[in-house]
Amino acid sequence: MDLTLFNELLTSTGQAALAAAAALSPREESFLAHLTRLQKDYPAPLAKAALETAILRRQARAKFSQADAMYFTREALEQASGERLSRYRAARYAGLGRVADLGSSLGGDSLGLAAQGRVLAVDRDPLRLALARENLRVYGLAEQMEWVEADLNTWPLPPVDGFFCDPARRAGGRRRFSVHDYEPPLSVVAGWLARAPAGGVKLSPGVDLAELSGYAAEVEFISVAGELKEATLWLGPLRTPGVARRATRLEAETTYTLLSDPVAEAAPPPPGPPLAYLYEPDPAILRAGVVVTLAAQLSARQLDTDIAYLTSDALTPTPWTRAFAVEEALPFQLKRLRERLRQLNVGRVTVKKRGSPIAPEDLIQQLRLKGDEERIVFLTHVLGEPYALLGRAL
């Protein structure tokens, strides 16, 4: 969809095409059939744009409460911060005044920032700016916005109280993982602090932490309902004093935070064999490197210094992990594992792994089980040796 076609969608004819497309409850697999039907009443390009929008609106409901009235492109939706995440992150900007949303795209981050104050939204794509204008209007926040079409690589940042930047991390359909390859690169973004004292930068959740070592910053890894979504680098006064790393888990109404604890990390308990319970930490914990901090809170230990599973004799409820009861721990040997599962009348297994080269689907096929019971098999290392743990979810 280009800008001309998007503007056509906003006309009365375009809105009628959208309503007709939505009434079909379309999905990807039914696209061609529905497109043929819509083309009987509307020009082919408009019918296609309306149908794509209807499909994307359905998909966007997981991210936006007003998705059914918003506008998207597929790539922009995939990259957009969801409403819950946007509002959480924007809270750091409370009281700052005028904030620049740099690389604003379809307006996902502007939604949160505009609820705090004035926002200057900048993007080099005129279509995405047009999408964002409509999306902010849907939320009743259009009056909070200013819009600028510009390339961040060359555009001079005007005086603002703070900024949030979402650098381009894709080129030619391929992801860019290094912060040096972002557009603009992180070094350029950090240089904006001279004109805007408070800054936040959206990073890939797989960012190489070594590339951030030269910045006086806090890096936050954020999961939503247990799925790792984003990383954010906080600069200037938006950084929490004394905090290098933070794990955050967002639920529907609750936010959980775990900060790196240098004291706990300086003297971790030695790893050891599995005890009565096994904990599988949230991925934000793993990426933030606060496994040892979490272990201290749970009075738990690792099975191995290189494995993020935690174990303890007492069960401590926490939003940061999935917990399992450990029934047995076997040094890994396929024949021995198969025999033991057959003895237990196990016919169905769920395989989880950390540190094992074995693919779960391959193990399930090789076990050739028949029985009425079900177990979870954890393929991992215990003190450097391959193990299979048998357990149940709690």
C-alpha cells in the first residue's frame, strides 16, 4: 500500500470497502477468495488494501485495544511496540514536557508518550507518518502531536526535553543485529544527549551486551506474559542510578521488575544436583543476566554454571519462573531413559532442553513410547555432565 492508496482508504468509498472486508472476517488462508468477492464492488487496488487492513487489524488486537479502527502495514505492525509496552515505557518520561519520538513508524510508541505530554514524531516514510496520524486520532491524542518527515541520519534534532528512538534494524528484508549497523547507529543516537538530556533507545532483544559496555546506561529487557519482546537502553536521567541491567515482565495489570544485584552476583551459591523443584526463568531474566540474583531470592542454585535452570528443596512462588516437581534425575543415556519411562507407563512426553544438542522431536521419535502416563523430560547439564530429568508441571 502506498500513500495515495491509503488516502483513498480514508474516503467514503474506502471506508465502505473496509467495512465490507471486515464483514468477511478474513484470514490469510482465505485472502484470494475474499479478494475476488470484494473486487466485484470495488477497484482491485482498493479492494486489496481494504482486505489487507482488515486482516492486519485482527492480528493487531493482541497489541492494541483500538486495533479495529487503526491502520497498518505488515512490516510496521510486526515491528510496532504494543500498547501495554508503550504505556509502561513512556512512564519514564512523565513530567519531561516535549519529547521526540524518533523513527515513530505507525505510532505505537507515540501512543504512550502522548499520554504524558507533547510529542514530536519523526519518520522518513510519509506513509507511516500518515498511518500514525490516523492511529493517534483514534486514541484521541492527535492534539498532542507534531509531525516531521525526515531522515534521522542527517536531520538535526531540535531542542526537546527527551527522546525515544527506534532505529531501523532491517535492510533489504534482513535483520541488523549490531548496534553499529542500526540506522542511525547507536553512537549517533547517544550523541543526541547533548541537545536532549534524557534518552531511550529501542534495541533488539538479542543485542550483544558487549557492544553496550561503553555507554553509561541501563539496559532493560522486557517480556510480555513470558515472551521476550524488546530491550531498551536508558540514557541520562532516565537511567536508574546504580542499575546496569533490569528484567521486566508485563502482565495485563501488573509489572514485575528485577534489578541486577552486584552483591548476590559476587558470591553465587555453587551449582549442584537437582533438588525437589526446578525453575525455568522468564527469558527477560536470562537476557538481563540476573539469573544469580533470582536464585538468591528463591534460595535456589543452578544445576550448572552455564545452565539457567534453578533448583531448590522448597517451592517459592514467583512470577519470574515456571516451576516443576522433579521426580528423577538420570545421567543421560537413551536406552536407560527409554527403559525408565516404559517402567513408569509413560506414553507422552514434553521435552525441554538447555545445553543439550538433541532436538526434542528427535528424542520423542527415538523413545518410541506407549503408555497412559505423561511426563516432562528436561535435557540439560548437571555439573558439566549430560542429564535427563523427569518431572511434572506445577
